[in-house]
Amino acid sequence: MYCINCWSDSTKVIDSRTSDDWKSIRRRRECENCHNRFTTFEKMEIINLIIEKTWNRKQRYVRDKLEDSILKATNKRNLSVHMINDLIRQLEFKWSNKSEITSKEIWKDVLNALIVLDEVAYVRYASVHLNFDSKKDFIKFINSSN
């Protein structure tokens, strides 16, 4: 681990604690070079999933990409980061028994989860993934959702 102050790779762990959900470890570290103290969080990789995208392209699942897309859809909505992380954890648990999944399955699962959480975020997320071009697309989608 590199020091965030002097970039020395000589750091030591002062304190370690597991998070409340037991899925990450908080470590307090000290640089042996400049004695700067900083905190790191280590997260266990719980999902090893390959995503099949259009034209049979494949890539590894990256949680951050999913989180970013959900955060964009939920921007300025009354949803906490904790709620969004819970949603993602539930989806990852659902996918944990699979080795491959299509991107279409992922966004459908996200849509199904978002409609329960926040209807506006649901429509926003759908508008990106279904490539809405006009207000007619929004109206058609909303009417078909009822």
C-alpha cells in the first residue's frame, strides 16, 4: 500500500476492523517514511462474472460501472448511497451462482429493482438503456409499465 502523502510503499497497519456488514475491512495505516496516517478499505471480491454484451463481446463484471449507472439514474432523488449499495448487493447475490450473464439480463434486473425503489429513477435508467429518442418513447414506456 502506498502512502497518500509521499507515495512510499513502506506502510504498516496500525488497526484493522471489519465493517458492520462483514464484507469489508477498514485498516488504519501509517507511513514509515513520513509518519502520515491514513485509512484504507479492503473489499472482498464476491462476484466473478463475465458479461456478454452485444455482438458476443465479453468482459468482466465491474461493480463500479453498475454503481455509476444507478447513481446517474438516482441523481437528486431521495435515495441514500446505503440503499443503492443494498440494491447492488442483492443483485450480485442473485447473480452469484452464474458464471456468465448478458448485459440485457443485468439491466432488466436493475429495472425490476429500481421500480420498487424509485419510479423516476426507473424511468431514467430505462431511458438510457432503451435509447429513448423523444418524449413519445418516454410516454410509450410509462404506459407499457402500468
